[in-house]
Amino acid sequence: MLSGTLVARATGTLCCLAAFCYVGSVIAQEVLPRPEAPFKGKIGLTYKDSVAIKPKLDIPQTYGLEDPPNILIVLIDDCGFGQCTTFGGEAPTPTLDRIAKNGIIYNRFHTTALCSPTRAALLTGRNHHSVGSGVIGEAGTGFPGYTGIIPASAGTFAEVLRENGYMNAWFGKNHNVPDWETSIVGPFNRWANGLGFDYFYGFVGGDTDQFHPALVENKRRMTAPETNEDGSPYHLTTDLADHAIRMMRASKAVAPQRPFFVYFAPGATHAPHQVPEEWIEKFEGKFDGGWDKYREDTFARQKKMGIIPANTQLTPRPDSLPAWDSLPEDQRKVYARMMAVFAAFTAHTDHEVGRVVDAIDEMGELDNTLIIYIAGDNGSSAEGGLSGLLNEMTFFNGIEEPLESKLKAIDTLGSAKHYNHFPAGWAWAMDTPFQWTKQIASHFGGTRNGMAISWPKGIKARGEVRDQFHHVIDIYPTILEIVGVETPAQLNGIGQKPIEGVSMVYTFDDASAEDRRTTQYFEMLGNQGIYHDGWMASALRGVPWVSENPPANLLEMPWELYHVEEDFSQANDLAKQEPEKLKDLVKLFFAEAARYDVLPLDDRKTARLAVDNRPSLTQGRNKFVYPNLLRLTEGSSPDLKHKSHTITAEVVVPEGGADGVLFTQGGDFCGYAFYVKDGKLTYHYNLAGVDRYTIVSEDKIPTGDVKLKMEYISDADKPFAGANVTLYANDQVVGKGRVEKSIPNRVTLDETTDIGFDTGTPINDAYELPFKFGGHLKTVTIELN
């Protein structure tokens, strides 16, 4: 442990020293966009005595770049080091194998331990706290390292490429838009286009339903089609591959002089674990041996393949995780099926990536395409808890799911019926041979991810392993060195922060090259780590499968010490044997923390999800009047959780009646809706699928001009509070009921607040989408009482 006084002293002295220890390149001089060049022709009185100068194409050759490569970056979500067959796992990844065999793989590549922080670091080449992304945006706070806002002073390499003639397209997950800027009014300067991309197709947020995604094309929200391009039932990953292939082909057909940069970031293998049934069938029964056996088998393969050193030790199972053989048979049955679904999800994702790579090959572009395949933005996710989940939203709201419901759903796991997530034991197994999982930045189970790079024209090696220590911030300078451009000193009129990554190009043709990344800090949710010259100090704040950490002093953490140059898996804690070495490293951690905006340390989890921590379009307002057919993200909607409120719809009901949605937030996995069904006014409250409460009017609503109202009176403004609900038609009470328990933290990660219809998934099975209101909906008014 390190006392608070010593921490303060270390921070005060070493943060000043750290300012002079910048690891980077020569000071940049480039200014982008480039200033307009003066006209070099001749202006006469008429065109006959003038000389025109034709503008140059916006292509790399115009800027002195000869034949720069196309670039494909693949970023898989929530994928552990020991998950894919390429790194010894049991989920088949032939495309990742192909990239590895056609180039090199890295077995000491690192991420930040969480999603949007890694993605911000990847695009900007700076540490995640340096670019306001110390945690996911939905948990952002008002401190510089945690705002959720990538600053204009940290431009992306995509912007640099675009200014040098590249066509840039992003497919899949964009979890780097501030929560309050995700609505139809933006602002859009931090959407994909503002980050340097010409085209975006995917979703904005942390995750999405694979069968009913919250799709966005550029800035427009849209509904997913019923089928993929080949006519098969719709799945998001397939749809993303379809769009990426079409875009690449069109780009090369129209402008072959422009190389493409495609950022392919599917929502897989993040929850919900959803995949076509025919893929799941391939893995039935293959994981009945459990997670302990999986780790042992994977560890043996990793050694045999040379993915890990021969002297690596397999780290033991944490005490808080149960042994597989200690579980009752019915639990093992459910959990094995959950893992089969996950393996199928991984294999299906790699297959779709393979279609993208095949398309590049078919276009004759593979030889000069730099492919960077990163198998995970962090370690595998333990957010399914010890027992796994039918619905991920129960984790974010601290709601227990009974085993009986999982047993009943065992045959439909992985389908559109569930938002499922496997148990933490499988996440730990996916991170073989390391300790811990996603969230845990202090240990490699949360931060070490497999990566392969191929570029046949520029990398001679084939199928070789590189063991230099690198981090996701190193991708930016690597790409710019390959292309032959420098990071700008000024971008869009804003002075740029220094790049904190180091290029990896030196490793391409020299397996024994000395490491150029000698120091790297890690921090996430209070978990702390520091790597320096082959040593790693680690401080674990809390286990990842609980929604909130128990109280602790962040300045009195029990630090561990590992000589990772010799101890690949962090198996031998040397804290007691090397106390002075540990003290020096902890001092260095706090110096780096001060330097990169990591301070103040913050270990809160669900408490940081509170909307009041961040800017809000709804703050200070208690009345909202919305037009028909409006969609709003949760970050730009009124916060109704455990608050008294009324929802009033001004409608015109034709003779014969009219059914349809008046208001809904969320959907089949969590949320609430106010609608008319079979002529009766209805309010349905879905507590993450664990409990549901329905209040229905006794009679049908009247026709003509009608005021329909739902009054929700909360027992208290606190998490899980119950409420009394009353329904009105023209101010007459038509129904009463009770919501016994309410949603405490987050209604949805991807679905929207909808007025006059429902998108995404329905709130229940009483109606089918879009269930547009059949009468005339004038306005919906929400009032917070």
C-alpha cells in the first residue's frame, strides 16, 4: 500500500518530471486543412489573354504520396485473448488466422479495459483520459479526463488521411458520441463525419440488438430491413459487411486513385449475444466440460502454438468464481448453452469479416491493403454476473434474474427473444491465461488483446509472432508512418496535442527489435496499473461482475508487483520481495495519472450513470411538448425514472376507433409504453423482463377530439420506488393500477423514445411494430411533477 501523503508527494514531484519525458516524434509542422495556394495562372481582361490552372484532384498523389495502401481496421467487441483459435481459443476465426498467416501477430498488445475509451484512444493516438474518455460516455463526469468529449485538440488519424486524399468509411459501432449529443439536433461535430469519416453506417451507443438494431446512416436514424442483401433473415453483422463491401467496390470503381480507409467495428461480440440458429447448432455440446477445462485446454494450445512463452503459468480461478464441477447440473446445462451461443457469435462475426477481406482480394487490392485485426477493445465481459443473463439490462439496473426463467429459455438463447449474456466464469475463460476480465485495467485479462497485421506489399514476415509491448494508442502513428504523412500541428484551426503513441513499424521486419514503448499506465473504474521496463504494478479495485464496488480508500490500495518480462501472465506477485521497486512504480503511476488527466481517481460504477453528472437538453425543464413520429435517444429524453409525471396525448379518434402507440421508451428488454390496443387505453411497464405491470382502461376510448392521459405518482424519488398509475380519457378516470418496482439506472442502451409509433423492439408481445397510432396524434406532452 502507498499512503495518501506519499501519493501526494509523488504526484507533486514526478508529474513535473513527467512533463519532460514525452515519448513521441519530432514536433509536427503540418497545418490541416492546407491553406489555399495562390493562383499561379494569368488573369487577363478576357479568357483569350488569360491562363487557367485546373484544380488538382483530391488524391494522395496531389500531396506527394505514391501508392499509399488501403487500410482496413477490424475491431471486435468484448473479445478475450484466449477466445479465438488464432490465439489458442475454441471459437473458430479463420479470417483472423488468414491475416496472421499473411503477416504478423502481436501477443503483447493492450487496450484500456473498456469500450469507448479504447475506441477514442485508437482514433486519436492519445491515452483515453487525455481525450476525455476515461470511462464510457454514459458514465461521464465533469472532470477533464472523464467528460466523454473527444476534444478538438485531439484530431483523429482519419481526419489526417482524409486531408491526404483517402476515402474514409466507418461501419458498426460508434460509442464516441456524447450521450446528450445523440439526438436529431446533434450537434454532429463529434459524430463519425466530424471525426474524419465520409460515410457512416451502424449504430451510435454501447450496444444494440443484432436483429433489431438502432441503425444510423450518417446522421439519419433508420429501421433495419427484414433481410440481408442475399435474402437471408436480417442480422446486423451481415448487414454491416454488405454495406462495407458495396462501399469499397463503389469507391474503387468511381475513384481508383483514392485509397480507402474502412473502420469495421461490429457490435459483436458484445452483448446481446445473438446469432442465427444454424451457427449455434455447430457448437452444441462443445462446452459441456466447463470453463475450468476450457482454460486448461486453451493454455496448452497457446503454449504449443508459441502464442505464449513456454514458461508461462496459468493463473488460478478467483475465489469468488465457482468451480464448474461445483455447479448443479441445471446450471451447467444453461451455462454451456450460453457459451455455445457465444462461440457461434464469434465465429459468425469472423466469417462476416472474411467476406470483407474476400471482397478486397477479389478487387485485386489485397497486396496493398494494410489490415489491422484487433480481437477485442478490452477483455471478455463479465457483466453477465455469476449466473449469466437473459437480459443485459438487468445488470445495469442491479436486478436479479431467476434460474427458472433461464431454463425455460434455453432453446431460444441467442435469438431475438433475448438480450443474453454468458456468466462471468466464461469471460474469465476467454481471457486465458490472464487474471480477470473487461473493466479490470490493473491486470492483463482486461487489457491484453490479440492482434494481427498484414500488408503483403510492406511486411515481409509471414505468420510470425511479435512480442514487443504495445498499446492501442500506437495504431495512429503506425498508420501515419506507413502512409508517409505526419500528424498536424494544427487541425481545423485548433492546435493539436502531442501524439502519445509510438509507431510499431520498427517491429514489422525485426522480431528482436528492442521495445520502444517502455512505460504505459492503465486505469479504469478505480482499477490501476503501471507498466515500466518489463515490470507491472497492479491494484485491483473490485470484481467486474458486481454493479457497484464496496467502499474503499483509493489511496490505500493493495498493490501487486509482477516482473512481466519473465512472468507473461502475471502469475507471481513479487510485492513482498521487491517493496522498493513497487514503491517506485506506484509513484510513477501517480505521475502518469497527473500528466494524462487520470485524476481524480473515481471508482464509482452505476452511480456515475446518473444523468445529472452530464449536460442535458432536458435539464431545468419540467414540460416537454413533442410532435408525432419523433425519435429521441435516452440521453436527450426527459428522465422519468422513479419520478412522478404525466403523459398527455392530444388525439383525434375516428369513428370505429384507433389503436397504436402514443409514447414509448425502450422496448422488449426494458422500458414503458402508453398506447391504445383494441380500443382500450393501456400503460405497460417492463422491468427488464423480470417483472411486468399492465394497466388497462375498463372501456374503450371515445371518438373525436380526445385527451388521453397517464398519471404516474412515484412512492419516492429513489431507485426501485413503486408507483400508482391512473389512466384518463377527457379528464375522466378510466383505469388504475400499480407499478411495484421501477427501473433505477438506465432504461436502454440503444432503443429510443418514440412518439406515435414504436421502433426497435415492441414493449411486449401485445402488438407488432411499428404500431403507428391510427388516429391523428397532435402532440404528446410530458410533465414532471
